Amino acid sequence: MKKIVLFPSKILRQRAEEIKRVDSRLKNEIDCLVKLLEQSENGAGLAGPQAGIKRRLFVLKKRGGIEVFINPKIERTWGRRQYFMIEREGGQREYFLEGCLSFPGFFGRVKRYLQIEASWAKVEEGKLVGQRRKLLGFEAVVFTHELDHLNGVLFVDYVKGDKSKLFRWDGEKMVRWPVAELLAKEKAG
Ligand code: QAP
Ligand code: CO
């Protein structure tokens, strides 16, 4: 059983390769991602590179189970990148904090497109079959986060400029965390 690749690892910075056909290799890779996501605590999504798989696929947890996205793309966006807000009981709005299984305990505020048209392929009867759908809000955020992984882009890259956007869960509360300190680990190798 593979383990999730943690930051800082060069693997997370590589560009993943297009998937051309359905074969046993692809099936093994999908199994691997599904198992890792199932076993993760509170995991919502996992991309190939996070399992050491340098290929363009990711998996997302949905109400009905885990969905596989192959060769995902954003075909179109609407509006500007903005912070995704969530509404608490009582109507209080707050920033949604993004997490990543390769950064356990770290969360950040990231501006994303909240309305996208996405395309990808799924496996159907042993073949790759194209899909296309409009995604809104949380779904758009998670799709984009996972697609970024396939291009070596990490959520912390977006919080670089502003220290107040990254947080670490200390077991009881979120505490502000300097992004520069995290990124310095990567430079040190
Ligand atoms: C999906 O992130 C995602 O640090 C990937 O202590 C993308 O599943 C979710 C997690 C964008 C939200 C926005 C992270 C769980 C899970 C942690 C995850 C942790 C426990 C992260
Ligand atoms: Co991630």
C-alpha cells in the first residue's frame, strides 16, 4: 500500500502526463487513489502526484461514493477569482479554508473561480468516455485544487503574498502561520 506524498517533495512539483488508454496500469492507479482517499481522515480529494503517480487523474469524495476524473480540464470560467465563503448556522458568513492531504494540519484562504465548466474522461466499458459539466462553489474549488496538483501547483502558492491567509490547526483552534516558513522547507530540499 502506498502512502500519501507529503510537502515538500519534488514529486508534487512535476507536471503529470496525459492518459491515453484504459489498461491494467490505469486500473491499478485508480484503485490506489481510491484506497488512499478512503483511508484518509476527512479527505475530500486526492490527485495522482500525491500518490507518486505522475499521470493526469484525481479522485473526489461525493455523497454517492468516490468519483474518478481523468485528463481533467477547465473549459471556461465565469466572473473573477474570489474567496469561497460558507454560511454557518445563524447566517454567519466566513471564509472557507482549503486543506490538502499533502499538508496535514495546514489550511488557507484561496481565491478561485466559483463557476467553471469542466471536462474530463471517465472509464466506461473499458474505454475513456468524455464528460462535461458546469461546477459551482465547493465543487469548482475542489476540482480546481486537484487540477492544480497535475500541474505542480499547490494551494500554498496562492497564499504566498499574505501571511494572514495561512493557518495551522493546533488541535483546538486555527493559528496564523507564515507561508514563507513552509516554502523555505521546499527551497532547503
Ligand atoms: C480536497 O483536500 C480539497 O490538513 C483536498 O488535517 C480541496 O481532502 C478540500 C485534510 C479544496 C477542500 C478544498 C487536510 C484532512 C483533507 C488536513 C483534502 C487534515 C485533514 C484535505
Ligand atoms: Co491537495
